[in-house]
Amino acid sequence: MPRRELSRPKQIVDWLEEWGKALAEPASVLQEFSEGWETRASRRSYGNLTVIVPAPADLLVPKLKRGEPRDRAHAEWAKQLGMV
């Protein structure tokens, strides 16, 4: 499988900043994960938008529950990189 990376990661930051400016009220982007995930998460605000990103181990929980080969491979890759 070819490795895909953004050529300019700043594109995402710019997009989030635009959304943050466009929001009239504070908002956040998040999804439910295992208990305690919020204490391990990273947070960043872009204007009125707060983005909460779960830790790699918490992101892998739903993938491992699915048990698909690509999800197991993703978990193994994260272990090799020392992310979990």
C-alpha cells in the first residue's frame, strides 16, 4: 500500500482556521471513545472551533473491535512506530 502524506499540512490548519472564524458560537469536533479518552486527548482551538484528537491508542480501539485485516495492520504499524 503506498504511503500517503499531505504535501502541505498547512492546508488543514488553514481550513480549520476558516471554520473557526465562520462559527458564530464556540463548537468542538469530537467522537466518543473508551472511558477516559478525553484526559489523553490533544486539543487545539481555531477561533471558535475546538478540535479534540484522541490519543493513538484510543483511536485504535474501534478499529481493533472491527477486527478487519487492514485495521489489525494499522494497529501493528502504530506499535512499530512506538505510538502505542
